[in-house]
Amino acid sequence: MKRPAEASGPGPAAVCRAPTWTPTRDLPPDVTLPCPRAVNARCAQKGVEMASDAEDRAMRWAIALASRSIGATSPNPVVGCVILDAAGQSVGEGFHAYAGGPHAEIRALAEAGVRAKGGTAVVTLEPCNHTGRTGPCTQALIAAGVARVVVAVPDPNPTAAGGAATLRAAGVEVELGVREAEAAAGNRAWLVSTRRAAAGDPRPYVIWKLAATLDGRSAAADGSSQWITSPAARSDVHILRSSCDAIMAGVGTVLADDPQLTVRDPATGVSATRQPLRVVVDSAGRTPADARVRDGAARTWVATTADVGAGPDGRVDLAALCAELFNRGHRRVLLEGGPRLSGAFLAAGLVDEVVAYVAPKLLGAGPTAVLDAGVTSIDDAIGLELTDVTRIGPDLRITAVPISTPKGE
Ligand SMILES: NC(=O)c1ccc[n+]([C@@H]2O[C@H](COP(=O)([O-])OP(=O)(O)OC[C@H]3O[C@@H](n4cnc5c(N)ncnc54)[C@H](OP(=O)(O)O)[C@@H]3O)[C@@H](O)[C@H]2O)c1
């Protein structure tokens, strides 16, 4: 399989560059060592653990492997694993492709076979310590005779955590936190929703996607809105959809636009094999029987007050809706509007990320992308931190996350 350009595989590791952590008088930074294990041996003597260059390269590759199944593993995280033999050579790799399927470590160990003995497992998430639909990866690593495990992100899931402690108790050297931020980025939705659930607030990570003109309009004065953004931006939305477990819209959007809410190639109309759940938030069940969201292209849930209960305004209780989506295994949900439902989600503090496609157009009149988000004063504005700005064709894609510090600080 072709490797992504941004992350090369671990490759040969017969020699490695000395890392810069160590005092240069002990180990000059340009020294070439015969084997990465030698670096680790020196680290161990000093009571310091760190990844060798080969392990670091392997971690980059494991992160790339994990990214292949973003959008396909819920309620599980994405995980990638590379096994290095005792000489630091890559002898096995794997990723977790779908919930219920083999974990990344199991696939990588299967490829490595006996060559895993005395080697290192490099894995993007702390190996699980429990028996779910598959057995604990810690026991598989111990049984394979792995000497060292290098982990990017500790597992926040209380039922699966404790893998590092189990491995250490069995005499396996464990290092945590290698390229943690990079690995966590690919699992952001899973990590946020899992930590929240552990704190008693189970709900998915919600991404609100909007398309607007430079003056914030989502349609012209006559109601026409197709298309505000370019074909390139609309293609990008389908990639975003494919990374999510569910796509949500209010019944107002369904009645106005009759969207299909599927993942497809907008140029050819060809649908993706794996489709997220379609969710229509529709208090009284007004979604027409012949609406495109009810076609056979994907599963659909028309979520009514009868299903999840009503909020104080008599409409669908959005917190209860989110809790139900979490219970059904959805961790990453794309909210595609429209303005009323998006405003209600923002007002309820249920949006974790905003992805705005902004077209360099001005309309001067027409509906805005969001209505009534519970903000009446500039002091109450929902503050966002930009995390990415990318030009997509003629448009901008702006990604931002709500600033969680209390207002006024
Ligand atoms: N530019 C964009 O990014 C974008 C994206 C999507 C849509 N749009 C445009 O938005 C327009 C439709 O706007 P809209 O605001 O009517 O549609 P909407 O936000 O999709 O749907 C609003 C409806 O959702 C239902 N709903 C159920 N529970 C709710 C709750 N707790 N809070 C709020 N709403 C709840 C309500 O109907 P019930 O009370 O009957 O349940 C409400 O009228 C269309 O013209 C479409 O083109 C633009």
C-alpha cells in the first residue's frame, strides 16, 4: 500500500542519530550510533526514557496508519501500530479498521510473528487492558515477548485504561507521550467525548459546518442559496462528512432544500460505501415521506420529541438528543444547520468545533447562517479560537473551537 507523502514509514533503523535531549558532553548531537537500543540503554542508565529516532519515525507512520480509518471506528478510537524488531527494523504494522475488528496491535503482531520477541511496539493509543469484543492487547503484547512499548496518548476510557501499568508489571518497558499532540489530533472527537462521558456528560463531539458569504449571509433576499460556495468547497464538505458518524439537520432545512445528506462525489454523484447516519431534528415528525433524506442511500433517524423528549420550548431536547446519539455509538457528529437549529446548539453549548466555508461574495440582504444563539450583548459573544484557515478554490475554510474560559476573563 502506498504510504502518504507526509509520513514516511519507519524504514531501516540499523543506525540512528543521537537525540538532542542528552547532555552534549556525554553524547555529541551528531554522533551516529550502531543501534537505537543503545540510545535507550543510555537513557535507562540515566533514569530517562525517550524514543529513539526509529521509534519516532515508527510513531509518525503509526499516526498515518490510524488516520486511514477516521470516521469508521466509532464507538472506538482510531489506532495505528508498528512493531520494530530487537534491531529496530519495522516488521509489522496495523490499524484498527472498524469496531469489533482486530485492534491495531493484534494486526501488527500477526504480521511480525516471532520477530516481535524482544522488540518494540509503537502505538498511537495506550494498549487496552480489558476484554470487550476482542481480548486485551496488553496480554497479546506480553505473550509476544515485546520488550518495550512506546505510546502516544494515554487511554482516558476507564474501562480500557491501565494498559501501561499492566505492561510494566509484566516487565515491559513503557514510554508514554511520544508525539502525543499529533496522535491526539486524529482522535480529538473520541478523546473529548470519552473524557466527557467519564465525567458524567456522555455526548458526541459536534462539528457545526456552515457556508456563508463574506457578509455572513446563507441565502439571498429571494431565498436562493445554490450555490454560495465553489465546487471545490462543496467537495471538501463531502470529505468532512465522510469523517463523521452522523450528519444532522433541522426539519426546516429538509423542507426548504430537500438535501440528501450523504457522502458522495458531487461531480459524479457516486456515493461512498460507508455512509454516516442521517439525523433530522424534527419535533413533530414533519419530514415528508418522499424527502430525499428518507431514500435508501443511508440510514436515517427522524428524531422527534416522542423519541428523546422536549426541551422547555416544546422542541426536541437537544441535550437528550446528543446523549442518545452517544449511547448509540456516535462520537463525531456533523451539524449542517440550518440557522435555527445551529443557533439552538450554540445557545446550549453543544458545539465543539466550527467549520465555516466563506465565499468571497456579498449579498447585503438575506438570511444569516445562524439565528438566536442566545447572545444579546457583545460581552456575551461566543469566543472562538482559530485552529486552521485554508483556502479551498476561491473560498476560505475556517476551523475554530469555542474558547472554554469563562466569559469576561
Ligand atoms: N448556509 C448554510 O450553511 C445552511 C445550512 C443549512 C440550511 N441553510 C438554510 O437554512 C434554511 C432553513 O432554516 P431553518 O432555520 O428553518 O432550518 P433548520 O435550522 O434546519 O430547522 C429548524 C427547525 O428545526 C426544528 N427543531 C427541532 N428541535 C429544535 C430545537 N431544539 N431548536 C431549534 N430547532 C429545532 C424546528 O422545527 P420543529 O419545531 O417543527 O421541530 C425548527 O423550526 C434553508 O433555507 C436552508 O437553505 C443554510
